[in-house]
Amino acid sequence: MPMKKTDLEKNKALKLNNAMKLATADRFGKGAAAPALDRREQRKLDQAQGLVPFACKLESNLVEQLKTRAAAHPGGMNGLLDELIKRGLAADAS
């Protein structure tokens, strides 16, 4: 059974859309960046280092201060929070 002209046009449009999506994947240096680890691999690496995810709610102004400091911190947000919490717990213990 022959395809209708509209079905052929729809198929052409789908092929074109898929081709465009694939073509833009490497634009703007995305393809040149190091491949990111998927969540499972990252979780395994974190567990091997003894890291545990920890979520909490903070005031928005405190979060903005943390983001500002984390931008200049070599360890990023995780390193900054680790440092601040250790320092606070050490001060509290003495």
C-alpha cells in the first residue's frame, strides 16, 4: 500500500529534526569537553571516598553568600562547605 503524500512529508520532517538535533550536539565546544561521568559512576566514586549526600534547607541570603564564596574556593561548593563545617565543629568542641 503506497504512503500518502502527507505521511511522506511527516517522515521527512522527522528525519530533518533528528538530523538537526545531532548536528547541534557538538556546537559551542560541548563535544570538546571531557566526558562527564554518569550518575552511577559518580556515586561509586563518591562512596569510595566516603562521601554521603546531605541535603538541608538554608535561608536564601546565606545560600547567595555561599555561592559567592564557592566561586573563589578551589574545592567549589562541596569543598567550601566541608571546610566551614569542620571549622565550626572544631570551634564548638573547644
